Amino acid sequence: MKSGDISQHPLKTGATYRALREIGSLLEPISEGDIIRFDREEYSPYDNMTIFIFYRDNKNGEMIRWTVFDIDPEPRWDELFEKI
């Protein structure tokens, strides 16, 4: 994923998704079957990465930060998330 491409992802703010598989991350991993709500994305030019911010759909509503570095291949969105 390249800098400036963050707005071209299919995730919608406020939408709820199910993780279709384990998704590794520098910060918090996402487990297969997790139900998460997408909040926003941020870009860190210092780290050359996009941070996708989700909240777990549970009583705690804990934040999950999924990181994608500029040098990483474009995520295969349809293999990672299912909108519910």
C-alpha cells in the first residue's frame, strides 16, 4: 500500500465487519471471527504506514489498531473482512 492510497480502501466508517481469518498486526492482531466496527484510518509518515482503527463489538469496546506499511502488498479486502 502506498502513501496517499488510504482513501481507496472499501471500509466504511461506522460499519461492522467480521474478520474472515487471523490478521496480524504490529499492534493488536485481529482473530478470525472477530466482530469489529471500523472507525477511521490514519497515516504515519514517520513510520510509512497506515493505521486502521476498529473497535471490538463487545461490552468493553476495546480499540484495535491494524497497521499496513507502505511496502506491504495491497490487502485483499474481500479475503479479510465481511461486512455484516
